[in-house]
Amino acid sequence: MEQPVVGLVVHPTKNVQESVTTLQRWNASGQGELLARRADAQRIGGGVDVVDDDDFTDRVDLVVALGGDGTMLGAMRLVAKRPVPVLGVNYGNVGFLVEIEPPELESALERLSAGEYQLEPHHALEARLSWGGARTDYLAFNDLTIVRRPGAGQVSADLSVGGLGYGYYRADAIVAATPAGSTAYNYAAGGPVLSPALSGSVVTPVAPMAGIDRSVVLAARERYRFDIAEGTRSAALEVDGLVVGEVATGAQIDMRLRKDAGSVVRLDAERHGRTGRVKLSLLDLPVRPDQLVELIPSDLRQKLRREIDD
């Protein structure tokens, strides 16, 4: 990738200055052009051209997202109309999508310039909410969730696939997830992990009280609909963990999978896959992340601390 136009997307609150400085040095070296969104201008400082979102999405060849998986998902949605590759730099916690740590960014930019990378396609869920005469479209790279609001009862919805009734849900929430998103809320709710090689989606109820009480896996070609039924007084609609709206009785949500809706940069796909599997396994342990350190033998902990200090 020679002389690329690199777009910068940053987490709204976390201190990402180390990586911003690295990108500013890269920009000053003349190896490419660095752009930022006007919404992020105050957090980035000088040395970077700032443009409106439309110009940003039209001009960038690559996006660098500084944050966690949420920041990366937001960057992927931002450029979904022209899905350029997104590279994630980890400032989050677990991070299944992001690949590199801040100290690795400089070498990553060199590898991008040399063409030493792979592109990993990602599917997304297209959703259209129809309610009260209005229609709103959403795109979810991880999941779309209909979730009860505290004190407002349960979520009740009828599921139809290809126009045919399949069954109904009565639960605290209903999660529809992509293969990449199947390791998030869907997995926490007891749903299956879908292989990244699979083109499809999975629907899983959270704390079901009646109706369908287990996951349903759907093929890419299958379109499905949630008809929000009687008894749903108020429920939040979430896209990739962000509340984007509200639904209640009478709302309809039409779903379909958009294949290859996004593209993620992978510098070492094999290492990232191994790390992801380890992270997923650690989530099942009944200990907090900081308590995992106690499972490491003391001599190895001391060795690691010395290496970090050096």
C-alpha cells in the first residue's frame, strides 16, 4: 500500500496519545497522508488534516482505530458504504477484533507500506425497523439486540423466516449475531460460537421464560423478521452494544446478512487466531482478569516483570 490516505478514529475518552504521536510522525515522514474526523479534532491535536465525515469516508484507503473492539466496530460501520480495511490498536480490555498493541503500531505501518498483511472479510447484519409509519436502517457487525428496560416487563416477539412463522420468544432479550459477534453477547447468553468461515447468523434468547428457549442458526440467504408482540411495553434496540432506539408492541425488524460488509487488517492471522481462542477460554474461568496473575508461578511472574521493566 503505497502513499495511502490513512483515516484515524479514536476512542472518545481513553488516552491514545502514544499512538497519535506515532501516526503524526508517520504523517510528517511523507509516507502517506493522515486524516481525522472533525468530531475527533480536539482529542488529536495538530499535525493532522481534519475533515467532515463524508470527506473522510470518500478519501481514506485505510482506517486505524485506536481503542477497543467497540471503537473498531464503530470505524467499520463508518466506512461500510465503501468498506476500506480497518486496523485496530488495542486500548481496550479483552479485544477480540483488535490485533496490535500501541508499541507495535510503528512496525505495523511499515508492514502495511510493504504490503505484508492480509485482509479478513467480515459479515454484518442489515436491519430495518418499521414502526409507526417510519423506517430506519441499521448495520451491525457484531450483534443486534432487543432488550427489556428495567421495570418494563419482558420482550415478546414472533420470529418468521422467509415469510413463514417459526415461533415466538418471551425473554429478557433477543440477540441476533454474526459469526464474529457470536463470541460476545450471544456467547454470554449460552449461544454457540460460529466459525468465522461460516456465512450465517445466530439468534439466541437471554433468560427465556416461554417460547423458543435455545439458539437458532440461520443461513446467509435466509431473511427473517421479528414482530414485536403484545406485552412488550418498552425495549431498547442495541447495535453492537450501543442503544440506537426503542421498540414496543407493533414494531417490525427485518433482518438479513450482508456478506463481506467490512474488511479487517491482519498482520499475523495465525497469532491472532490463537490469541482469540485463549481469550475466549479465559472468559469461562470464575476469576477476574487481575486474579489470573495469581495462577502464574511466582518465578515466572518475576521474570515477566523484569522483561517489562527492561
